[in-house]
Amino acid sequence: MAKIKFKLNDEFRTIDVQPNEVLLDVLRDKLGVKSPKCGCDRGDCGACAVMINGKSVRSCLVLAVEVDVQEVRTLEGISKPKLTKLQKAFIEFNSFQCGYCAPGVIISATELLEHNPKPDLEEIKEALSGNLCRCTGYKPIFDAILDVTHKEKKK
Amino acid sequence: MAIAHEFEYFRPDNLKEVLNLLKKYGDKARILAGGTDLTVYIKEGLEHPEAVIDIKQVRELKSVEVQTDGLYIGAKATFSDILSYREIKKNYLLLWESARSVASVGIRNRATLIGNICSAVPSLDSAPALLCYNAVVHLLGQRGERAIPITDWFVAPRITAKQPDEIVLGVNIPKPSGKQTGCYLKLGRYGGEDLAQAGLGVLYSERFGFRLAYCAVGPIPKRAEKIEKLLQGKTLTDALIEKAKDLVLSEISPITDIRSGKEYRMHMCQIMLQRGLLACVDRMNGKQVDTLRILGG
């Protein structure tokens, strides 16, 4: 058992973990952070995405011990203190149906807009290529992101 | 899903400690950098290490270093790190495009190029580039450092020239001489995240002509030397391209698997050669070519 201390959504957390515990399980089952979901459990689907030190990662492929002294941000952190413009656009465009992929999609899209505030459709598709959505066919997701970036352009 | 297998976890901050752990555990130790392969292997029971050695805090290990005569890609360099260098996009386009083709952003943020060549699955996207650039792999073991040309690195699927007591420090990529360009063509089942059904790296220089390497169509990635020799010093004409395509089947030995049939791979490798050669010539003449679009999908 190892004691790890890390920043989770701007709060310091200290917790005991076994070397073989996966970050996704520790976040969900030990720390009650439920936005990352288990989909494929092998890094293909993107449902478990969280950010480590500002970069999106697959929490199903990260050992919990690895985040010792690192900074982890989940959708819960992104949504504080209020929903972002991107999240509001996803609601407006009814971008998600079942919602299982939504946290991962929002994390990938947030990361994209941080680096590239005005992506074209191809760049959006590339950035979201690791997030599988089985409900929507992606169209309302892309539309929402394009709408946010389009509005930004007008200003 | 939790991992059933139990192991010890170490996070040394210096290479001496890494070597001591490797000496102690031998082939029961696995090195962890990005973990995008290793974690899956442990989860799915393909690997049963007693010790997992996390090297992300080892201070001597490097990320990317741009040097005047080449590049050094250290064991800490992720694919996202590689993509972030303008110098790499400008002067090592084949490497840059290969890095861009790996999985998705969330994997590239974590996965390292060195991890990719250590996993050494036949479809690894980084291999054609390293083979074309004549990269050199640098290792450190109990008996000191040694360097292995990338052509001697891949031994069999998932087996490399690395010994259990060694760690890969990085790879050196010499800067190609003269005016040069390159491209990486990756055949996938669809655009976006997928493993390669076939991959082709093309490096084209005014000085040395074409260098070509395939991945995912043989047990190990390899240079297509017969085709290189045929093209040596000649102007690329339609007739020459047809001759080169005839040689493709003598360079590759694909299998049928979940991603595609052997015959489809054989056919597509010829198409990829033609399009890759032409794309490089176009690029050399200053034309914009997005290789992601060449194969559709």
C-alpha cells in the first residue's frame, strides 16, 4: 500500500492505494468522482478521459500511484464554478443522447479549444477521434463545437 | 476493471536505481513510461511482472532534443511532445506524420515513442520513419552503454534486441542531407484512431533518392531495399513506378487478421507505394499534400 497525495479538481487529496489499482477505479469508487466512465477498459473509447497536468489521458490506463504529486482534473472540475460555453452549446444542440461518452468528449473538446480556439471540422474530428459515441453519429457534437468557435470568431 | 495481478511499483529518480532494480528483478521487471501498452498487457494477462519501474521521474532521461545534425528522442518523449516541435514538422516530416497517426490525442499525450519501439508490435507506426532515417537506439545496461542501429533492433513480433537488464535511453535520428521531404501513409479501416492495416514511410532526398519502409505487413517492420535500389538515381516515370510496384510482393509478407485480408494488404501496399512516391515528388516541388487524405477513409 502506498500513500499518494495529488491535486484533484483544485483540492489536495491524500489516499492509500495498491500498486495495481487503476486511476479510473480509484476516482470512481474511492473518491466518488463519477464523470469518468469505464467503456472499453483498454484506451480505445475515451469514456474514462481525465486531465493530468492539463493534458487529456485515459484514466483506465493510468495506475493510481502514478498521479502522486500530479494534478488531476475531471469534468467535475471543468464544470466549476459554472458550465463552460462549450458545455452550454452541447446542451443547446442536444449533442448527447445517453450521455455515457459526454464527459470524455467534453474533456477532449476543451483541450482542443485551449490549443486551437478556431478549429475547422477536420481538426475537430481528429481531436475527437479517440472518443466513441454510439448514439448520435457525432453530428450534433461537431455542430455544437463549431457553433462555439463561430460565435467566438464574430467578436 | 481492476487489475487482478499484483506487483511492486517503483518510481526511481535516477538511472543507477533503475539499473539496480533491473539487475534484481531481471525479466520479471517491466519499465513503465506512458503505460498505454503495459497497463493493457497486465490487465489482459499478457504480462505478469513482479516489479513495475516507473521512469517518468528519472532525472537523467530526456524528452526531445533538437540538435544541429539530428534529433534525440529520449525515453520520456511522448508522441504529443514530438508533434509540438515545429522543427520536426519542418525537417523530419515523415517522423511528424507517423507520430500524428498514432491512436488519438489522449493516448499520444501519454504514449512514448521509445515505448512504441519496445512493445515492437508489427504495426508500430514509428518504425518506418526510424528505419528510413537510419536511427540509432541507445541503451544502458549493467555493462554500460551500447548503441544499436534500428535495422538490428526488431527481432520478431514483440521481441527486440534489448536485454532484460537494459533500459532504452533514447534514439538518435540523423538529419537527412540535402533538400528532402517525406510522408507516412497509414492504411486504416476508417479515418481516425485505428491500428495500421499497412503502413509505408517514404523519405526522399535530392542526395540519396528514396528510402522506403513498411510496417504491419510482415513479422517486423523493414526497409524495402530492392525497391530503393531500383529507384536509385532514376527519374520517377509511370513505367518505373510500375516496375517498383512489381517488387512490392517480394518485400512484404502480410497475414490475414481481424483488420484485413492478406490479399488486400498486398494489393494496397502497391497502391500506397505509388501514391507515396508521387506525394513526395509533389512535396519536393512545393505542393501541399495532406497524406491523411491520400488513402481516403
